[in-house]
Amino acid sequence: MAPSVSHIGQPRNRVDGRLKVTGAARYAAEYQANELLHGYVVVSTIAAGRIVAIDTREARAMPGVVQIFTHLDRQGVSWWDRDWQDDTAPPGHPFRPLHSDRILYDGQPIALVIAESFEAARNAADVVHVLYEVAPHQTDIHAAEADQYEPPKKREGVPPPPEPRGDLDQALAEAAFRVDAEYEQPSEHHNPMELFASTVIYEENDKLTIYDKTQGSQNAQQFVSAVFDLDDVKVVNAYVGGAFGSGLRPRYQLFLAVMAALKLKRSVRLELSRREMFYLSYRPITLQKLSIGADSNGKLLALKHHAVQATSLFEDYQEAVVNWSGLAYQCDNAAFSYTLSQVNTDTPGDMRAPGAATGVFALETAMDELSYAAGIDPLELRLRNYAERDQNMDKEFTSKALRECYAEGAEHFGWSKRQPTPRSMHDGKELVGYGMASGFWDAQVNKAEAKVRLLADGSVEVLTAASDIGTGTYTILAQIAAEAFEIPIDRVKVSIGASDLPTSPVEGGSWMAASVGSAVHLAAEAIKTKLIHRANRHHEAFLPIASADLCVEAGMVKKTDGTGPTISVAELMQAAQWDAVEETGKAGPDMLQMQKYISYTHSAVFVEVRVDEQLGVARVKRIVSAIAAGKILNPKTARSQILGGVVMGVGMAMHEEGLFDHGTGRIMNHNLAEYHVPANADIEDIEVIFVDEHDDKVNPIGVKGLGEIGIVGVAAAIGNAIYHATGKRLRTLPFTIDKIIS
Amino acid sequence: MMRFSYSRPQTIAEAAAALAADPSAQVIAGGTNLVDLMKYDVTRPGTVIDINGLDLRGIAVDGEGTLHLGALAANADTAYHPDVESGWPLLSSAILAAASAQLRNAATNGGNILQRTRCYYFYDPSTPCNKRRPGSGCGALNGVNRIHAILGESPDCIATHPSDMAVALAALDAVVRVEGPAGERQIPFDDFHRLPGDRPDLDNTMERGEIVTAISVRPQKFGQHHTYLKLRDRQSYAFALVSVAAAIRLEGDTIDELRVALGGVAHKPWRRKDVEGEFAGRPATRQTFEAFAAALLEGATGHGQNDFKLDLAPAPSSVPLSRHTPVPRRISPQRWCSDGPLGFSHRPAPQPRRR
Ligand SMILES: Cc1cc2nc3c(=O)[nH]c(=O)nc-3n(C[C@H](O)[C@H](O)[C@H](O)COP(=O)(O)OP(=O)(O)OC[C@H]3O[C@@H](n4cnc5c(N)ncnc54)[C@H](O)[C@@H]3O)c2cc1C
Ligand code: SF4
């Protein structure tokens, strides 16, 4: 075997990088099949009402058209909501495509054209004529706010608002400094590069192999099996071109493609267009109210945080928006509330750091406002209120190196050069502003299994149904296995992204590396134990040695202290006539630990903006993001995660907004020319710092996950910097030029 | 996408005849706009006439110093052409402020000035739009109109013309050469695009069957005193909220000639030659330019979401001029690559690149 090598903590290239850049990695819409049919979806153009008639005659007559499905030819599908509820569904009645004539939101799928080619399907879709009966709709949360309600049933995995504590009113009344402000965030729309697509390969007896764009092959598999009552379904998502939460739930193209394949007994591909991406799963429109009171030293006395978020007419989608305010800073008097307002849209969905990106924006802007009110440096204010304990849960942190984030971030950024007064820093014709914010996200472990197989030639296979949505799961799993067996990374074969592999949770919540990584680690350790036992029991030289004194190192079973007999793993396996040694590792939350401890990732974000004083043009010149996330498995893929999160944060701060025409209930900028995300020119300098954070409690590998933390706090830090530059406080995202000059 | 027939004529006359003969025919050049419009089902040409076989790619300066840009010359080739960079840098920087490198490689000069508005409603066949479907109403008027016009609009249409290049061409008093069944014509740039009035379906004054063959620009005498400034929602790859092509000639401290065209505010590049005339001979001071901006924007009205343009437009209409006075900045014009936030960033011009 190869000499001892270290993999964990090394900046490794992605093991699948070459496949991706050469196009060899295939995505859901790239699989072929014999006589593959193609679908194109027709969506509603009204936001509420009912379909009176759908005229498909012209479309049916077009060349290449095979079938057009509408609500009139609904299939024999499950009646029960629970069959439609996937692992990540919020409470309510999941949307059922083509279920009835009712229109609940604009962009709702109302017909599916199936044709011999994509072009023919699209061609026909344009001439499906629909007659509607229009009913009143509401897409304006300001108008819907009056009807806000507390969701009666809580969404699984989302903590409800924390219990109130202390005496809020009294504390607010006694405060030397107060901030009372309202914040607003528009809808933000999922636009990963890969569009939602399903290629359903049909075989006899309704055996289906489905290539689906999803963050969880098993979640999708269970959904299809339950809804269509099938027992031979396999879902594959070997490569996923970004998802950011949009692929947690099965999307309607999956249902429609399966429905068509079963009906026509042929393989079907359905890929949504960019336009349809704006009509499904989005970061919900949110209004927030915050009141903060502090004493004359800036110590928080009171904090009140309320949020109202948009949801659909049929499900109570929920996020943890206000909870962060209860754990971010030490504050003994606090109250939190969270409500929903129904609008005529699809159910919102998780989008990178759901809840935190939104709630922390408000909290960290309000903290900045407090810093100016109290005349205390924003960073100093946060240090004075540093939370040593999670007051929401009354638990200790497994680790919290946020202080180190503040210190190292400030140092790299040059925070000490900040002049306290707004509008006091200039460079030529530009005003210069410094702003900062903190970020928080959960560090969770979810139930996960991984099978590891050590082969006779010393190479290793890792198998689990985990997904790699572009984050680097393939790579870090290979690193963990390579580290365990001290072999080069290319001796590890990682098989993920299929529903028939060992159980893995959906890829989300930043728990993948911690959960599946731990499972791989545990499986590898179990293999080593098995090898030790084998040597211990079957090889004479080892008989007298206690197994606890043995280890597997560099391909040899030997004594931990280096003395005595050794045997190579290869020899051992040969003697045992083992082709392979295989073990399954199971990771999950440590319930005992969780009674006492809770775990979060943290960040400190520092931003410099420049604002042209005459023209009002603002640009984000520099961002330093300092992250505490336990052990960093691979600084290279880790940095990419944070860079991506920060860029998305710039988009949230400066660009992203669904422009609703409330008159029609339609989002008008439904393409990437008009729905703006940052372009290269908007991103100048970003520095990512990982501070040391040792955590032996969070999970066996000390890893906290990085998928979401990068975006949290960025929008607030940018807004705070704009305030410092201009003296203008912006509380409504995004900070476009009209708001800056107003 | 609808089925269509396709033809690729080899001469201008053939192309013009084909276009005149079939009212449902449309010309395709770079295709960066037309193909999108077809995909979105905004337009359904019965025939697509591909003019890429025509010999209209040249870029040349004639004996009198006039620049002739072939209708099929790519935007990128035009912007990076040495003659254009040295003689008409305002045009270069306006072109480079537009779209993305890939789009500029494919986009042609003719297609650029003929590109359709970016009004959201125009692009969405499920909404009313007088420009797309005459008589159906204007969705933008009481809708999402953040990017819409504040000048010269009509109750029937408040769309803007999206081209950056056209704004510079307007300031440079370009001439559009067209050829049709009735022969050749030269259309002064100011007369080329229309205000919407009650015919918003017509973007310009071309006749059925006419094809743009070239755009001509006379030599300009503004030295270093010109700017293309574009304010937009992100720093590249976004259409202008307000843009300005400004050129000024000074006699000492007095304005000799002033030309300012605004983009993003009207159905065509917005120029007021009468106002420019009034300001000739005035002192080149900040006050003068502010007064000029006010006069240029006279009558501007907002429609709700675009009200901010009333506040946004004055600064770019005057600031670039002020920035040329009293001592003009000595920056080589090629380096005014307008991909910077202000159109003033001193980034080196990117190397010419194409496909
Ligand atoms: C995402 C995106 C962002 C963009 N951003 C900008 C921007 O910021 N600023 C900007 O200015 N532009 C921008 N553009 C627009 C781009 O500049 C135009 O699409 C391009 O210039 C059109 O040129 P083309 O040759 O591709 O035209 P085509 O798409 O081929 O044609 C456009 C129209 O002109 C007609 N036509 C073309 N040539 C002739 C001719 N010679 N005679 C008669 N009719 C003709 C066609 O029939 C069609 O109606 C952007 C485009 C996109 C897609
Ligand atoms: S502004 Fe013009 S293009 Fe836009 S909807 Fe109205 S008529 Fe159509």
C-alpha cells in the first residue's frame, strides 16, 4: 500500500472536476432512451380562478404531437395527502399537478404536451388555448398582511419561535437606546444553472428508472412510489447542476413525466424552461419588525422580533426567521413571533440558509442602527453582547469561535481604519463605507448510512445515496475514506446519487458533510476493527495481544506501540479468503449530547462599499468573510462554498427581486436578462478566512458544514456599509439605485 | 416555436424583394434578439430571411473621413476597430457598455439599432401590449414599469429603446442607410426611431421591404470631450436605467457645441437639438450644465415605479459634462471602457476577441 498520506484538511481538487468540464458528467436531461418522448408544460396565465375549457385541437393536430394531458385526463394517482408529502414538505395539502380545474397561482402547470421532439412539444404548447374564469387573487403581502396567522401545525425540522423570556415591556421602557424598525425582503427566485428535468426510462411492467434533478434521490423515489403506487422505481441524480434548496422537494416535472411515461408506456423527458423557474419554490417575501433596547453601555436589555412570511394558499411553508435573534446575543428580555400570509403563488421553498438569510438581515441591520444610536463601534457592540449560551434552548454550544471570526476578519479587513461618522470617508468622487455583520446557521447531523468496501487490492469503494449538488460531496467522501485507509484519493471510488444505495438524507441544511462524512468514517473504522479481530483470532502471533492494543496503519495490522508482530491487510484478507471487507456506518444525531449541547456555524462579514456621491451608483468593493465551522475537510471546496454564498449574498443585497404585477399576479421579470443576479463586474474582492474551531462534540469528525453560512449576514453588512458611506439607512432589499438616491 | 421557412438571399435586392413580398417575413442577422422573441412566442415569422450571405460586414473610413459601418459588422468588431477607437471612441464605449462579450460578438450593427424594447410585457404574450398586439392595451402603464420611459411616451406605450449604441449614434448625428424595393435612402438618425404615439407597433420609420445596409458617421471634432455613461441595476450585462452620450466642444471656457443623447428614458434616444442650440455660447460651468439637464428633461413624467428616473436622470445628464470642465481629464478615450460603474473606470480596454 502507498505510504501514509494525509487527505483531510488538504485543498484537493474535485474528484469529479474533469468529468464536469469535459461534459462526461451527465445531468437529468442528458440521458437518452429508445424512442424517447419529450414534454413541454403549459402553465396558467392567471393567478386565481378556474379553467372553463382547454382547447387542444389545434395542438393535437400538429406534427409529432403524441398526447396532451390536462386535468380532464387525470390519472389514477393516490388520493392521500400523505403520499404526496415528501420528506421535506411543510404542513398542508401538497400541490397536485393537473388535479382539477382550479387555478391557485400564476404559472401553475395546467397541461402537458408530449411529442416526438422537444421542438414539436413546444410548438404545440403555444397553441393550447385556455379559457379561464378569473377570480380575485392576492400577491401583495402588504395587502395580505392583515390576514396573517400563526401556522397551526409546525413544519418538521423548523423550530417554532422561541418562548418569550423576562419582562420585555419593562426592559424596553428602561432602555437608554432603542431601535424600532421594519425590514422588507422581496421574493428571491431559485435559478441554479441546471433546470428542473426528469428523464423517465420506461420498461415493461411499469419498471421505471428516473434521472431526476433532485437533492434527494430517495425522497423522489418514495414520492413517485407512493403517488403512483409503484414498486419498481429507481431514481438517479448522479450529478446535480446546483439546487440551493430548490431540489429538496420533488418538482412537478417529475410527477408529469412519470404520469406520461406510465400512460404511454414509453420513456419520457420533461425539462422546465427558465421561465417556469420563477413560478416555483422561492425565498418568500418577508416583512419584519424589530425593537431593540440597550442600556447606556450598549448591553441589550430587550429584543422583540416579529416576521410575517408569504406562503401559498395550500401549504403552510415555514422558516426559522426570528429564532436567530434569540440566540445571537445575550438578552434576558425577549419576545418572538412568526406568522404567515397567503398569496397566490406556489409554496415558497428553502433557499440557501432559509430563514437565517432573512432574519439575520433584519437583526444585524438593527444592531448596526443601535451601534450608531449608542455611539459604539458596531463590532464592539457585538462583542459586548456576545452570547456564551443559547438562550432559546438553554443549552451550551458544542463550540463557538465567533470571537475569533470577529478578530481575524477585522484584522484582515482593516476595520480599525474605519472612521465612526457616516459620510466621513472618501476616495475621490466616491464615498467609502465600512459595514459588518455576524452570521449564524445550524450545524446539524442527520441520519445517514454509508457502505464502505475495502477490496483485496487495497482500493476502497464508498456507497451511499447522498447527493452532490455541486458542493463537493464526491470529493470529501473520497478524502475521508482515503484518510482512513491511508491510500491515494484516486484509489477511492465514490458511488452516490441513486436511490438504491444506502440511506442518506436529502442534501440540504448543510448537514451532508457532517452526516454522511461521519457515516463513511464510522464504516471505515468498523472495517479496521474487523481486520484487527481477524488478526487477533486467526493469526498465532497476535493471539496473546489484546485487540485494544492493535491498530491498522499504512495497510498493516500491528500494535499501537509499534512493537511486536505485523501482518499486511492484503495477506490477512488472502488468508481469510476475503475478496472484500464491507461495513456500513450509521451516523445520526447524538440524543444524549443534544440534551446539553447545541451546535451552530458562525461568521463575521466585513464589507467595503463605494458610492458615487453625484450619481448614486453603489458598488461592493471588498468583502472579508471569516467563518467558524469546525474542521475544514477541504479548504478548496470549502472556500468555493463560502465564495458562492457571499456572491449570492451580494445578489440578495443589490439585485435579486421578483417583480410582481399585483394587478395580474404575475412575476414579470421571469428570465435571467431581467431578474438580476451579480455579474462578474459586480464582484470585486472576496476574502474567505476559516478560523480554527475544534469541536469534539458535534459529530465524530468535528465537521459543521458550509453550504449556507456564507450567505448569512452579507446583505446586512452591505446595507450597513451603505449607511456608513451615505448616512442613508436602507431597510428594504435589494438596495437598488432608486433607493439609494431617494 | 412556430415552424417557418428559411431563405438565404445572396444580394440585397433579392433580400429586399423577399422581404417585401411576404408580410410575415423577418430578417435575421446575429439573431440574438430575434431568436429570443421567437422562443418566447412574441413574434412568429412565416419566413426567416437570413441576410448573413450579404456583403455588409465592412468597416471603412472614406476620403472625406466619414465612417461607414456595415449593417452586418459585429458589435465587437466595430467597437474594437482601430479607426472607430481612435476617431469615434464615444461609439466604442457605448457599444462596450452593452450586453456581454458573447452577445457583442454575435450582435450586428443593424440588429442592434433594430432590437426591440425590453418591456417585460412585450416579452410575455400572456399580457396585454399594444406594441406586440395593437389594441390590446399597455400592461406596463399601471404595472411593472421600473425600466420604462419618462419622455415622449404616449398613453398607448411607455416603452424605451434599449440600445446603447443607438444613443451614441444619435449624439454623433449618424445616418442610417437603407435599401428596399424602391431603392436606397438615407435616414438621419434622429428620424430613424419613432416616438410611440398611437402606433407603438412601429419602432422606426423604415418601409416594408427595406433593409439596413450601413450606418454612416461623419468625423467628429470633440477631441477628448465626450463620455458614454450608463446607469444600470448591475455593473455589466444589464440594460440602461438611464444612459448618456455626451460630447462637447469648448472655445476657451465657453460652450461651442453641445450634444447630449439620453438612453433608457424614451422610445428612442432622447435628444433636444433646440435646447443644445440654446446653450451654445454659454459658460461651461456646472450651473450651465445643470440648467441644460433641466431643459433636456423638461416635461418628464413618471408612471409609478419609474418615478425615480426623474431624480436619477439629471445627474448623468450634467455630471459627465461638468467632468470635462474646466480642465478636461486626460484619459485616453479607448480606456473609457464603460463596463465600469460610472463609465469612467480606468480599466484597460479588453483585447479584441471574437468567436
Ligand atoms: C441578455 C441580453 C442583454 C443585452 N444587453 C444589452 C445592452 O445592455 N445594451 C444594448 O444595447 N443591447 C443589449 N442587448 C441586445 C443586443 O445588443 C441585441 O440583441 C443585438 O444588438 C441585436 O443584434 P442582432 O444582429 O443579433 O439582431 P437580430 O436578433 O438578428 O435582429 C434584431 C432585429 O433587427 C432586424 N434586423 C436585423 N438586421 C437587420 C437589417 N440589416 N435590416 C433590417 N432589419 C434587420 C431583425 O429582423 C430583428 O427584428 C442584450 C441582449 C441580451 C439577450
Ligand atoms: S410599454 Fe409599450 S411595449 Fe410595454 S406593454 Fe405598453 S405597449 Fe407594450
